[in-house]
Amino acid sequence: MSVEILSTYNFGDTTIRYLHNAAIGRIGLELIPTALLDKVVARRKTVGKLPFVDSVPELDCPASALDSLVQFKLVGDPYPGAFAQGHTMRNSPSVDGLKLEEQKVDKTPEATTIITVLRNSKGCRIEHRLTARTGESAFEIVSRFINDSDAPVTLEMLSSFSLGGITPFAADDAPGRLQAHRFRSVWSAEGRLETRSIEELHLERSWSGAGAFSERFGQVGTMPVRRWFPFVAIEDAKAGVCWGAQLAWAGSWQMEVFRQHDDVCISGGLADREFGHWLKQLAPGESITAPPANLACAQGSLDDLCDRLTAMQNRAADTHPEVEHDLPIVFNEWCTTWGDPQHDKVLAIANRLKDSDVRYLVIDAGWYKDDASDWSSGHGDWIPSPKLFPQGLAATAKAIRDVGLIPGLWFEMETVGSQSAAFSLIDHLLHRDGQPITVRERRFWNLNDKGAIDYLTRKVIDLLDECNFGYLKVDYNETAGFGCVDTDSLGEGMRKQVLASYRFFEKIRERLPHLIIENCASGGHRLEPSMLARTAMSSFSDAHELVEIPIIAANLHRLMLPRQSQIWAVLHRADSDQRLAYSLAATFLGRMCLSGEIAELSSKQWDLVLRAQKLYRKTAPVIKYGTSRRFSEPGESWRHPRGWQAVRRISTDGNSALVVIHTFQDAPKEVRIPLSDAWTIVEEFPLTAATIQGHELVCPADADFCSSVVLLKRS
């Protein structure tokens, strides 16, 4: 493989190299920790004579191949060989013909963008933009395909990014040193880390390079975190380097770990024709842009890589209304009324919260139901119930504001329930196979239909405005599936639906710039960067009252900012002080969201809740900007956890730290958390008699399922 360095750019501690195979014109991309550039080794040229295969002469095939920095496939081009069809659409002849047209740099005080333009003989043009923003240590990649030919072309695959050359620190196929990291997700159990060696994934290179192998994974539909998070990372354990990527897309997506030669490649983007039923025809002059991807490499652990990727989310999080900037506490009445909110019940909650540190009081599902409907299937008409709110929603919202709280309201605005009149407005709903897409008791608005948008503008935006709500909780309790009617393909129809959903969120923010928007999709099914950017915070999970809440909450530190991760603490009069503290302590792993029988708590119990709120306000700066590390021995089961878990979060300035500890079944007698340098304990919740011994925080574990929250300052 004849490869030369086309260009090199240094950003912070990362070096970006664009590579050029002059023989075929291919351009590739590498990310390397700058401190390890001298550790990069030359690749072997061929696999050579194979051991134990005496009858095979020395193989005259390359040991490695430069991976293109973008992948796409056109209908009509041959499919890739190497027994790969059905497993991957990478490395098609569509890509093979790309050659460099130009590379230029656009630099401003805020960011530097490297624009690489590729073109093939068929008039296909690719614009690959890599942006490094000031103060960030990860990079955004956006890939755009343009049809410059004089005839229509049809895409059946387009990547957001493609990164090869892993690992540059081994001359051969790096046996035993590469691991793949990804995060599984199911309802009420989000973010389980899966780490498997390349060998376990069965991605060792074939003995001759004649076979190409891919681990393609992702999800299909409009719940982007329904099986996996849109994340992939590869770690070279020997070199101590991680490469990773995170997609920003709320629809069907895919990631691939690909291997044909010595090096491993990762790529991702829209779910392709094989995986996501996607085809897109482009007329001459038309273009399409793939979803953005965030990429990073880190000399260090997976945690170090995730720190870089999640930090990119701060930029969007900082754009939300000023009231959010000190991380206010939320009360949501869902686990209080369970879909039966009423004016008097809401006011009882508001009066209990008066003079507390809670700022938002959210009315959840059910406010629209009548005698013939329920909360889960009666939504869509959005007519406030005169029985539940006899003076109207505006009166309830005003009463909430009168006690000093900001009122919030729940909508599941993108779907309609079977008990609503809107369920029958089929001309304005998504279709497939000549029928409106129906999942259980739900159908979906066609958000590219003007009538649907006009309807939602009146029913959602105007109602929030007229009633003076300051907070909107957006739920989304089903996926629209693999596609909907479109002239190009079902998958393209679903892509357009996602883009239209983005536009409606943006319309809400334009019309009501003061509004705080919460992202919820049966809990955590939309916890990906594009939805996190459009909303102030997100419901972390539907694990409302489960003992595994702190486990799930800790997982999410690797995937999203704690300042946007809303953690439930459901409080009951029957709870012991230990159980109340266990629930409250978990909220220090993100945004505190209270619910439950708040008005029925005893004075002693309420004092405990108030103490937690006061400490939470003090720890908010560390939660907002900091770096987390997790220490745990919880066993494999989340539903029946054993052992313990601790999360240590150190503020960005290094002067404050927050430690949140939970014990589970068979807890140890004490938990020890490593600390660097010297620290002093400022405050604890509850009173746990923690001490600092040398460079460790030592907390006694009084019992199974107990908790400790410790705020420290650097001595």
C-alpha cells in the first residue's frame, strides 16, 4: 500500500492526518494523540509466508488498505465482494473512484473547519467537513453528497464518518490488543456497557484477506436509543489509546466495526438499504447531508474518550433559558397521581413545595382525559378536562406561579391515541402499506404535512402560551418503525419525519424562547446528541422507583451531561429514612426530579428532603461542569444488584468534588474511594461519618441499600 501524508493538523493534544493513496487516489483520515506520534509504526507490506500452511506460497496481497474517509453506495454499482453483501455496503466501486479535488481550511476565532472535496468520474461529489471548535477536544464531522452529474442517481448507503488505520501502533494485525466498546439500552435499563475483544466479535482478519467482516449494529425507527446507543469505540489496550464516535440522529442509524486487512475501521451514519430500508434519489444538482458525528481519540481509558465526546454537548446546553443555568430542582406529579392530575391535587403539591428549593412543578399525563378515555390512549385532541381542571389549566398554572413555582405541562405531541378524535384524521398521519401506521393504541402525525403542523401549533404551542406555562415535557411512547410512505423509500420517509420533528422543536423554541423543554421517550429512548441539543434536560429512564436507579444514572455519565440527565426520586410516606435517602442520593448523579406522596410526608421526612435539596444546590456547580469516574462491584444483575457503587465527580477547576455512594445486597462494611491530593469534607447527606484517610475517602456502609453523598473541597 503506497500511502503518503497529504496534510497534518494539530488541535490541542490530537493530531489529525489526512492520508493519500496516490496509486488509486483514495483519501483517508487518522486521529492520533500528539504525544504518541513517535510510537506510530510502519505497516507490514504483505502477510508473507503463512505459518503452518506449507503448500501456500508467500502471498502477494497487501496486508492493509487505506480506508476512505466517507462511504457511500449507488444503485447500479456492483456490490462489494469478499463475501460481504448483506453484512456491509462499505467499500463499493462508488467509493473506489473518488479522488481529491481540493482541501481547504476555514478558520474563525470560534472554530477551524477542514473541508475536503472528493469527486469521481460519474459526477458524484463529496464534501467532508471536520470542525474543531475552540475549547473542545473532540471533532464534528459532517458529510454531504452532491449529484453533479446530468442524470439522477440513487443512493442506498451514505456514511456520516469513516475512520480507519486502527491501530497505528502495530505493524501487523494487532492480535489480542483491540477491544470494541458499545452501550446497550432497553426500556428502564439504559446504558449497559458491552466490551468485547475484536477476536470475540469474530473480526480477526482472514488468513489471506479474501474475506471482509463487519459487525453492523444500530436501530431502526424513531426511538434512537431503543437497543443501542449510537456510539462505538475501539481501544488499543497495549498503546493505551481509544478512538470513538457518537452520532447525532433521532432516527434509524447504524455503526460498523469493519475488518478485511490488518487494520480495523469504524464508520456510521444513516441506516442503509440493507439495514434500514433506505434509498434516496437525487436529481442533477441535488444534495443530501448525513447526520453529524462527533469523533475523538484519547490517550487513556474509555472514560477519557467519553469525557471528550460528552463535553461537546455543553455548547448546546448553554443555549437554553437562563433559568436553567443553576440546575433547578424539578417536581413531576406523575408518580403522585399516576395519570390522574387534578387541580386540588396539584395545588396540594404546590403548597408543600412552597419555600423549598424546587423550581419547576410539572403536570404530567392525563390532564386531557374524559370519562371515556385514559391517559395512555386519550391523547391527541389536547382539550383540558373540565372535570379535572374546572377553572381551566390557566387557573392552575397561575396558582402554581402564585406560590413561586414555574408550571410545566406534559405532551406526547408527535403521536395520537386511539381514544382521541385525532386518531381518525388519517390524511394527516404517517402511512405504510396503504394504512396509517398503528402501534398498539398509537398513530403518528405526518410532521411534513402542513395541516398536522397547524393543528399542533394551535393545540400545543398556543395552549402553552395562553396558559403561561414555563416548562414543556415532551414524551414519545412508541416508535414509528422502519419507514413510512415516500416516493424514494420507506427509510427516506422516516428520515424526513425526523427532520420535520426537529423543525417543530425549533418552532416551539422560537415562539416560546423562555420555555424549558424536557426530552422524554418512555424514559431514555431519545438520549442522543441531536435531541439533547434541542432540549434543556432529558428523563434518564422510566426506572421511577427501582433499586437500580443509581446504576443506570451512573452509566449515563459516559453518554450525556449529568446537567441534562433528570433522575427520579419517588418518595412515599411508608419509606424508611434509609430508603428516602437512597432515592434522594441517586438524584445527585444528575438533575434532581422529585415525585411521589410529597404532601403526605411527615415533618421529619420532609426535613430530610429539604436537607437533600439544600446540599443539592451546593453541589450543582460540580454536577454542571466536572469529570466523573465510577468505582463499583455491583455484580451482573441490575434488578438484583449486589455489592456497591460510587461515582466521584471533580469540578472543572479541580477545587470541589462530589462523591455519591450506594450499597446493594451483601454490602461491605465500608467503601473506599481513591482521591488525589488532599481534600476536606464540607458536608454529607445523610450523616454518614465519612473520613479521609490518606488519599482515600472512607465511608461506612451501615446496611444493604444505603447511601452517602459527600461534598469535598481541595485542602
